[in-house]
Amino acid sequence: MEVLLAAAAALAGLVFCVTASDRTRLATAAFLAVPQVFAGPLGALSLPLSQCWVILMAVCWLVERKGVPLGDPVMRAVFLFAAVNGAAIAWSPDPMVGILEVARITSFAFLYLYAVRVEREDPRGVRGVLRVVLAWALVAAALVWAFRLSPAAETAFLRSPLASLVAGPDAMAAFWGESANNVTDPAKAGGFFINANVASMFLGVATFACLLLLAEERRRRHVAAALVIWSATFATGSKTAAALALLLPVAVRGVHVLGRPTARWFLPQALLFAGAVLWLLPDLLARFVPSYAEASAHSLDSRAPMWEAAVQMFKQHWALGLGHGGWARTMELYAQFGIEVLPPHNLFIAAWAATGLAGVAALAAFALVVLHLLVTTVLRATGSPLGRTAAFALGAWVWVLVHGMGDNTAVYGEAKSMTLLALVLGVVTARRSAVAAAAATAPTTAPTSSAGRSPTRTRRTATT
């Protein structure tokens, strides 16, 4: 009976996707982005409904022959990264892990494609889709605050069927088994997430998405939403998020201001000041916020043995890495030395472990291509709506990259934050294209005659 219901639901979803507009498809993906919905046979396979829906979107895109613009640098970088991950399946001890990772990377690519297309067709289209995800982000922020103030409420949520629906039955079985996550700490809270650090990253990306909407629409409710979501990043208890929540908005504003021609003379002084802050920050934290400094040191100390083990693995498998699923199996050999069996907690180490040096190169290319796109847009469009939009998209992208250097997340963040990143990047790309097209079709200044007067001016003189 369950299989028949799943088949009927799949057929209904297929019909709906085929008949829906691009904007409706994207809005549905946004609605499913945060709850994910692990249900029925799909839940048993650790495959959320959100992932299945994006796969349907991709199939519809290809069947409708809308084309895949490989001239777009972001698309080239994403597909290169996906291809490298796909190739690594050949030597992976757990091929299914690789297949799921390729599916997630490809999903990011098609979400980005849909965002670009919807934005080009209707500049207000993606804003409505963003509001759907940000509504979930507000719910997530409220849950984080509630669970931080009442750990008992979080325990009740984690023991309820709802937790399995949004996190997956396998994840919750492992959570109550031998892989309890950090939300069991009363000083941390995750809301929809069972990992407080990943929750904080999602909330950080959502904060910048709210600011992007504020730049577009100038409505007070976006300010309130951004403040609520931003405050919840601290309530998660994530130390990385606390630092990023304080520093990144200032840094993004600095990039935006320094992009102005009148302010570029200040760049050397700004770099010197930033360097001094980074140099003195550890001592200042140890003196004025000792608990934060101690907790940060403890987190780094817990990761250091794992990263040292990664160095030893690299010496033995430097070219091809360990393959998808190879990290977990190899780390079990190091458990006898007292090293905790955890994921790499660094996106570059994770890329090497799964795909080797080629994966590290593809990951770096992907990250740098997007950074170049956003930074150049901010600098060239300073003071314009496009410049402000790109600045906030830059904040979201940098948050994910920095967070990924010390936590178990990917270059696209994770499943819940992926949609937000794809939407904000799609908006920037579509706006850049629109501005470039407008500049190309703009009328040029009338040519002047040898006497320095325009033809129009000459005709008026003759008539007079």
C-alpha cells in the first residue's frame, strides 16, 4: 500500500511539474527547501522530497530544450566540479555517496539556471521565491531561540516524528545511536537542524538574503526579519557564526564603499587596519571574552588530530584521494589512536578525500569564479541597486566558504542553504546581463563636426 501511495504521489508530482511555469517550479523548490520532507520509501533511502523535486525540474528543463549556457562561468565551474565528483565514483568504496553528491551539485546548477531565467522574465519573480525560503528562515530562527531558552523543548522536538520528517530517519537513528550531534549541548540550539553550526550558517545566508530584499524593496519588515534571523545565529551557540555575524556585514559594507572611485585612496589604510585587527583579535578575545576564546581553542584542538591524520592520508593517496565514503572507513583505522571519527570539517580536505587533487582544483575554481563575479560586480556597479545586491550576495557566499573551512559543509553550503545561494547568485547574474544589454543598446553621443559643434547645433544655426 505504501508503495502504491508513493507511486501515485510521484505521478502527481510529475504532472504538476510538467504543467507548471518556471516560477511555480522554483517557488515549490523554495517551499520544500527547509523542511526537506523525508517521507515514505524516499525517506528510507535518505532522499528528501526537495531533492526529487529539483531533479524533476532539471528533467523538465532538458526536455523543454531550454539549453544549458556553458558560456556562463558559474555553470562551467559547477559542472566541472560535478564531473570530477562523478569520475571519482569509479574508485569509491561507497558509490552511492558520490551519486548523491553529484545530484546535489547538479541541483544547485539547475536552481541557479531557473533563478536566472525567472529573474530575466520578471525582475520581481525571484523576490517572491526568496520570501518563501525566508519565511522558513524566520520559523527556524524562532525555533532556535525557543530551543536555546528551553533545551527540554528541543529534546521533545528531536524525539518527535517531525524531526525524522525534516532531518531524515537515518540521521535521527544515528543521532540517538552512536552519533549524537552538538545540539545535545544546552549551550547550543539547531531549530530544524541537528547540528548547531550548520543551522547558524543557514541563518547567516538568510540574513544576507533579507538584506538583499531590503536593497531591492526598502521595506521596514525586511529590516526586522534580518535582525531576527541575525540574532538567532548567536543563539545557535556557534562560535564561527558569532564572529562572522559581527565581522562580515562590516566587511561587505567596506568592500562596497571602497569600490567608489573617491574612496580607493583609503584602501591601503583599510587593509592595514584589517591586518592589525586580525593580529590583535586572539589576544583581545582571550582578555575580554575568555569563555569564547576557550571554547574556540577547544574546537580547534578537537579538529587538529583529525587534520593531522588527513596529512598522513594525503602522503599515501595524494593523487586520487580516498574516494566517496573513503574518509569514514579510513578514519576508523585512526580511532585506535584516540582520534574521534568525524567528517573532515574542512571543505577542501573533504574535496580531496572524495575526489583527489582534481577535486580540490575544481572546488577552488568554483569558489573563485563566484567570488570574482560578485566582487567585480560590486566594484563596477558601486552606488547602484546592482552593486548593493551583489554586495549582499557576496556576504552570503563568503559566509559559506569561511564556515566550510572549519565545519562539515560544502561549497554550496548544505541542502537547506543551497536554494538561497542559488537564488541570490541567479539574481546577480541576470541583473548583470540586463545592465550589459542596456549599455550595449544605449544611444551614443552625437558626433561633433570639425568645428566642435554637433550636427543638430549646426542645423539650428543655419535655420536661424
